[in-house]
Amino acid sequence: MIYGNTKVYSVIGNPVKHSKSPNMHNAAFRELGINACYVPLQPQNNDLEHVCALIRSGVLSGSNVTIPFKESVVNFVDVLTDEASMIGSVNTLYPKDGKLIGDNTDGLGFKKSLFLDLGFKPENKSAIILGAGGAAKAVTAKLCQAKLNSLAIFDIDTKKAEELLAHIDKFNYKTNVKLISSTKVDSFSKECDLIINCTPIGMKDDDPLIVSKDVFSSRHCVYDLVYTPPLTKLLSSAQQAGAKILNGMDMLAYQGAESFSIWENVEPPYEIMKKELANA
Ligand code: NAP
């Protein structure tokens, strides 16, 4: 039920009507009996500044931020948390003492799912990341923090890959990070311990397999950040070769649960949130 004093949270994106976050957060509010609701917002003319002002002033109690605003929203935030600075983007907004705070829970969501659900410990291991956009920023930060030994990055947009490398270089991680060309993707994938898809490739039925089928073996862990469909061509091929696989659903649920706990300062009902996402 919506009342006069119901708090309103949102997810800001464009497009945003496909987002499953409202299902997940509204289920959590219902479960805990919190008088709040969560709605999708697509700012007209991509005018983020005015939506941000509504959060700063407390008209909206908080918000998630999704594609394509995670990086541009940084310009409208008064205080960036250390986590958001380290990742270089914002997915969680809230007001505090008249200021707009920008935080990021994607990295934590990725790390939890990598450790708990895929069972992968990065220390002294090697990985390849395909795609160097917003999601890759959170993923690389957490892998480097967790003492991954070496990391290869490939993006069809060389400029994006270079920007990501420049961002990582600011933090003096011990991980040996290098950019690779498309011709090296298969050989690096074959040799490494962890293959991560941070591109949207795999969402559409006619998308190609992003690495060759014959690179996979039972020594691999393969993580696809895509969660629709749950079993992408990449994950299916890897599974057939005996690799351990994980899709992006757990990361999505963990990052949402983390945002929820930042806003409401309560233990989030993670299992309910994850179930709601899976059913959405
Ligand atoms: P993004 O900022 O658009 O970055 C994707 C990058 O991949 C772009 O630079 C893109 O280049 C590149 N790319 C596209 N096709 C490629 C290919 N065949 N090989 C190498 N690089 C390629 O998107 P994002 O926000 O990082 O999201 C990436 C994916 O992760 C999306 O599917 C998103 O839904 C998913 N995601 C999942 C979660 C989760 O919680 N599970 C969280 C965040 C994101 P162009 O721009 O030139 O196409």
C-alpha cells in the first residue's frame, strides 16, 4: 500500500522499464514491513541533475543508478565514497546532512558472488575480462584488491580499454594488468584460470560465442555478468567442457541487497530478493 508518508526509492536509467530492481526491492520492503516503495525513473532528455536534486533534498530517499548514467552521475554527487572512487562509478545514491552521497555496491556484489557462489579465490591466479565498460571497472577493482596475479583485458573499443587501464594504474595494485588484441583472446582464455564476460554479448539469441568453443576445460571458472538468459552460449559451452560457471544473477542480488542495507540500515532479506529476481 502507498500512504501519504511512504518513502520513495528509485532506479535511474535509460532505458529502465526492463529493470528487475523494482521487483527485488519492493519484495524486500514488503518482507520487512517497511513503508517504502521503489520505482523506475527515466529522466527526460537524460536530465540527471534534477533527479539528483530530488535525492539531495530527501524528496526521494535514495536511488540506484544504471546504464548509461553510472559514470556521468559522479558530476552531480557532493561526496563520493572511497568505494565509488576506487571503482570510478556510482550505482547507489542517498542524502546525508543536505549532501548527495554517491556509493557503489557493484564491486561488493561481484566479489561476494565470485567467492561464495563460484568458489573462486583470485590470489595468485590469472583472469581475462572481455569488455571494459562500467561493469568491468567494478570487476577489475575487486580482482586486483584480492591479489589476482595477472589480468588480460579486451574490448572492441580500444579507447575504453585504455581508459580502464589508466584508472586501474592509479591504485598501485600488484596485479600485472595488460590490454590484449582480439587475436590473443582465445590463447589467453585457454591459459587463464578465470574468464569473465563484461560485455552484453550473449543476451540475444543470435549473439556469437565471445571466445572459441575449444578454449574451455575443466580447470576453468567462467563468469558471465549477463543474467538474461540464465544460461548464455558462453556458459553452456564452458559447462559442457566441465568448467565451473556462474551467471550475473547473484551479483545483481548482492548489489541490490547491499544498497538496501545502506539505505535502511537493516539486514536485507537476501534470499527473498534473489527469489524475486529469478521470478521476475
Ligand atoms: P558497457 O559500459 O556498455 O560496457 C560493455 C563494453 O563491452 C563496451 O565497451 C562494449 O563496446 C564492449 N563490447 C561489446 N561487444 C564486445 C565484444 N564482442 N568483445 C569485447 N568487447 C565488447 O556495459 P556495462 O555496464 O559494463 O555492462 C556489461 C554487461 O554486464 C551488460 O550485459 C550488463 O547487463 C551486465 N551487468 C551485470 C551486472 C550484474 O549485477 N550482474 C551489473 C552490471 C552490468 P561498445 O560500447 O563499442 O559496444
